[in-house]
Amino acid sequence: MSEENSQVVKPSVDELKAELKRENRKTEYRNVLRNTMMVVIVVAALAVLISSFFITVLKVTGDSMTPTLDTGEIVIAQNSSTFKPGDLIAFYYNNKVLVKRVMGSPGDWITIDDDGFVSVNGVRLDEDYVSDRSLDPTDLEFPYQVPENRYFVLGDHRSASIDSRSSVVGCVTKEQLIGKIIFRVFPFKNIGKL
């Protein structure tokens, strides 16, 4: 072997520092990427848990709840199993989500007079949220007793609402319930508690 071929080129100090800096950046990048991915996974898991067990975000369709809720508004429903007259609830019906107002709980006696005024257990409800009172459409005989494990619900725009007055929808079972509507998030000008 000749002396020229056996010589090893030694890197300079500056080259070593530059290489060390590149390696440190790679390690730092991997750490940041790993930590970011962990945060994203944890946040996604929490969001799924919260939406599955505590709250549900819903978009309102139809005009049966005007003027309280309009088509296109986005609301939050809190999972709940107890309701009182006047509470807004969301529930499943024929693969759709409906929003109505609770009028009666299991065992309550409901009466709706010819002018559309609702009484629960003989006490007439003060319903300032109703935009259009109506007895129709109904195929029930009043007074009507709410069956066990069910809720009697009505829309606020009564002439346009298909609700518990009709045996087509009937009273809402506990299995159908999504929860109580508690907050409007969109449109932003109307954001707030319901």
C-alpha cells in the first residue's frame, strides 16, 4: 500500500459540531413529533368519551320548534334521564333526531283544550315560548295519562309539529332519549344557554 491510500481524513472541529447539531435536531424533532401525537391522541380520546357519555352536538332541522330554535342552529344536548315540564329534549325517531319540549313525565295526566292550552295534572302551563297553539294534529283522547318510562312532548310551533299528540310519534321512551338541550352554539349572535 502506498502512503497516499492509507491516510485517513480527519474531520475538522467545525464539521463535528455541525454533525452533532444535525443529530440533536433530529432527536428534538422526533421528541416533538412523538409528544404532539400523544397530545392529539389523548384529546381525541377525551372528545370521544365526552361526546359518548356526557354531551352531544346536534343540528336543528325543521320548524316545529320556532321561535325557540330555527333550522340550521347547532345545539348541545347534555345526557340526562330526568326532565321537568318545559325542558327541551332531543331523541331518536325513525333514524332522525327530533327536538321537542317535555310536557309530562311518566304517570302525569295531560289535557289539551280546543284552544291548544296544555294542562298537566290539572294545572294549566304558562307557555310563553309557544308560537302557535293548536290541538291538531291529534288522535288521542284527553285527559291522557303518560305511560311508565315515557315522556309526553310537544313542539313550540304546535300547528307544524308532529309530536306526542299523534300516535305516529307517541310518547318518547327512555331508550330513544339523547338528552336535554342546554346550550346553543350557532349562530354566534344567538349563542347562549337555553
